[in-house]
Amino acid sequence: MTAATAKDATDQGTDHHSPLRASPP
């Protein structure tokens, strides 16, 4: 598991706010 995956799993509700996961809002 990468740090980005762990971050995304933790903030799956706010992943579009995370700089590691620049998803469209």
C-alpha cells in the first residue's frame, strides 16, 4: 500500500481536495 492509497482511503470523501488526488469536484 502506498501513502497516496492510504491517504485516499482515509479521505475518500474529500479526495478531490487532496493534492495527491486531483479529481474533479
